[in-house]
Amino acid sequence: MSATPPVSAAPLLQIHALSKIFGEIPVVDRVELSVMQSEIVMIVGPSGAGKSTLLRCVNRIETPSEGEVLLEGVNMAGELRGGKLMPDRPTVTARKRRRIGMVFQRFNLFAHLSALDNVAIGPRRVLGMKLSVARALAAEQLARVRLSDHAMKKPAQLSGGQQQRVAIARAMAMRPVLMLFDEPTSALDPELVGEVLEVIRALAEDGMTMLVVTHEMQFCREVGTRVLFMDSGRVLEDTSPKEFFRAPQHTRAKEFLRRIHAVPE
């Protein structure tokens, strides 16, 4: 296991008044959030609460309607010049996004490539590494997710859990400072969920900063350092897992926990 990186005194991620509006509906509604290095923030709530859209705005897959996202103090949207935000060119946005890894519900692997080359393709094409160097890095990341013996297999030869672990290795090969997980186990058969959660747990133990949208409440209790409860685009609770599951403050959070049978102990 690698050493835990030193924790900075400044937030790694800062989100200010972030909104995403589709039509006239605010799917993300004026979210404020500061995340310190090595925090594991679990984002929970009902379907349609805006959880996935929040992650997509952080990573600039979606362009926020309002507000700002700062990663290590750098505005993900552009630069302030004379008090006015000047939007980045697409190439600059792409360069900033390299600092954020994202793992989706679906694995999105290239069917014609081996697991090794699925992981190596980002460092090769985006970071400009030589093929041999990119493959060596990919092999290192596949070992990290316990898939060294499957490096030359195509996605169709892998289980869903193994494919998701390749997707995690692919994101980590870009050496991100922040990892986003958007319900990474929701597309898996129940018996495969544990192997993916164990990889995420290991990343947490190594000090990776993470935002994790999940419905796995026991995992949320055990691994998260904070829980954000969202509903209708708003963050209604931001507290420790112990406090969230023991004594949620908001009526909507209490209803949510009762409905998923994770009632306060």
C-alpha cells in the first residue's frame, strides 16, 4: 500500500453556488461544498436528486448553469480577468479535466482492446507517453485492482466486476488528484458488488480524495468520512456517517432511510 499523501490546509475541491438547470428545472440547486484532501464524501439520496449531475458538473461533462468549481484553487471553467470570467478553450478544459478521474455506472471499455490497452490508452493518447511506458503504467494499475492475470483479455472475456475494476484502473492511470464514482456497482450482479467496493476501499485507505454516489449504505457507513444527502437538487444534510445514520436532521433524510431500511439505530 502506498503512503498516504500529506494533507493540505486548503480544500482540494471547492464548489460555490453551483446550479444546473434543464429547461426551467434546477437539477442541481445552489450547491456549496468544500472537500479536503483524502476525504471520502458519500453522496446519497433518491433517484432524480441531482447526484449524478453534480458529479458531471464537477468534471465539466455538463456545463453548470451557475456557480463555480475550483480544483486546487483553479477554476475548472476559465480564468478571472479584470473581474470577469473568461471561459477556457476546449483544449484547456480537457487539460484541467485530466486531474479528475471518473468511473461511471457502465464500464465504457473499448471492446476491441485488451484490459491492458484499455488502461494504457489514456496515458498514451492524452498524456503522450510512449507505448511501452503507458503499458507499464497500465500493468501497475491492473495489479492494484488485482487483475494482472487478466491483462490480455478483452472486455467480453471479463465479468462485470472485472470490467468495472479495469475502468477504475483506467481512471487511476491518469494520476488524478480527485476520483468521482457515479453508482459504480449499480450495473453489477449482487455477487460482484463486493469486489468493486473493496477496490474503492483500498483507494480510500491510500488517501485518494473521492466523491462517491452510491446506494450501498453499509459501505457508506464504513468507508465514508462525510455523507451528503441530496434531494431535488439541494444538499439537505452534510455530516458524518455516524450522525447521518444515527440521527438524521432533515425529515426527507429520515424518510429516505426508512424506505431503504437503513433506519437510525
